[in-house]
Amino acid sequence: MNNKLIKTSLVAAVAAATFSIGQANAADYTFTFAHVLIEDTPNGQAALRFKEEVEENSDGRIQIDVLPAAQVGGDVEIIEQIQMGLVDIGIPPSATLGNFEERLQILDLPFLIPDYDTMVELLDGDVGREILDTLNDHNMYGVNFWGAGFRHMTNNDRPIETPEDLEAIRMRTMQAPIIISTYENFDANATAMAFTEVYNGLQQGVVSGQENPLANIYTMRFHEVQDYLSLTSHAYHAYAAVMNTDAWNSLPEDLQEVMREAFDNGRDASRQLTLEDEVEIMTSLEGQIEINEISAEAREAFVEASIPVHQEYEDVVTTELLHKVYDVVGIEY
């Protein structure tokens, strides 16, 4: 299929998805905000709060049409549509953006970010801003980083307590080279698969394990088709809030400020809702899936086993940027 036909198909897809929302009347600017999450997730709720705040604080001059649950495609398709101006706003995972800008993969290096406070310091600080600015060359303006918590592993083979426990497990991953390399480094069999296909893949035995934050594991009901949940916290699942560059630049400064403030509040809401949600999820999962935490000693073993992945991608993410991240997270080099 040639590019013209692809673009025509995407236009039709977006038009079909937005038709039921209705046309803007008084709004000077109408932006589509597409994501793959269902609205009950913390980030799905944060997207709705973002919409409400923007529309209220712009006095109706901006209308945000939120398209959840992969209505116009998966994360890769949404990113492509943002680049082409067919979708205006998205919150794709940093790992998926790494397919478009290699330096974005840095946040998905395994066992890089040790805890929540360090995550905030990194993503909301100068280094986080530098990482987002790498998107400027790809017709996207990176606003900030939303979040869905640390990723954990589930599978049907055994509890994951040491790096060796991953051997030969068929793990579903995002379409992200660095995550595939991570599991291959742990001697697992990594299989890239779209998020919307994971439940069926697990149910049918195409894959036997997967990794996701608790909110995604629970809302997608992966626990129904998985025996073990291992709380590895091996990577922070960052969503980069991005906007088509032309759409962002079309706004006058006062409305850019309205949008920027709403993006920041959306970020904070996504993180706080995630923390609250995880407490409830852990209670709900008791008795439905076997849960284990890795020990401090095991985590050190995982960190040590992850070094080859960091070394493999050092040139990709650039040594300069990697060392800036290491300085924040406390890794010596």
C-alpha cells in the first residue's frame, strides 16, 4: 500500500472515531487525544481530567476529543498519526517512542531507576527535559512524562525470583528493541506483541508471560490467565505526553500555557491515581494469583545481570546522555 493510501486510510479511521463525539462549535482549536488504554485506568482518567481542565481554563476556545482504547490503532500507529497531523496528542510509552527516536529507549534500560522519588527527580528535571527534546526532529513536541508505575512480570511457568528463573520463558514484550534485548539477555524467549493482543496470546499459550505495571495487569485481566506475579519493579513505565509540533505551534502563548499547566496536572494525576490504584489492586489480586517479591540480594543480581544490556545500548542512547541519567539515579561509571 503506498503512502497516499495509508494516509487516506488513517484520515478515515480518525474521522470515524471522532464522528460520534460531535463537531466543535465555539472552539477555536479542536485537538484529538488518542491512547490505547481503557478509561478506567489511572492514565485514562488523567486524560479525561486533562480534557476538562483545558476546555474550562481556555473558556471553551480549545476542545479536546479523547479517543481511548486503541480506537485509531496501537501505540505505533498513534505515533505515526501524530507525526502526520492526523492525531494531535498522545501518551505512548517511552519504549515505543524508541522505535522513532533511539535515545528515548534510555528509560527502559532494566533496573535503571531504583525508586519512585528518583523517578520524579529524573523525569521532571533537566535530564528528563533533554530526553523529551530529542523528539523535536520527529515532528513531535514532548511536553512531559506521565506514568503508570513500575513494571512487573507475570507468567505461567514459575515465580521469578532470580535472573535464572526467566530462562526459556516465552515473554511477551512491547515492540521495543531494548526490552526484547533485556529478556534475551536473561535467556527468555522474547516475543513482541501489540498490547491489545496480549490476553488472547496468554490464554492460547502463544506466550507464557508478560510485563506491565499493576494497573495494566489488572484492568486487562491478565491475572485470569497467569499463575504467578513477581514484583520485580525492573523499569518505570513512563508515558511521554506528546503533541504534533504544528498543532502545538498553532496555539498562542496564553493557550500554550493553559495546555502546559493541564499537561502537568494530568501528569501528577496519573502518578497519584496509579499509587492509589496499586494499593487496591494488590488487595484485589490476593488469592487470584501467586505473588512474590524479589529480595534485596536478588535485585542486586538482576542489576548485575542487566549490565550487558546497558553496555549494548550505550552508543544508541549516547554515552553523554547515559552518564547524565546515571548521575541522577546514582549508578557509578
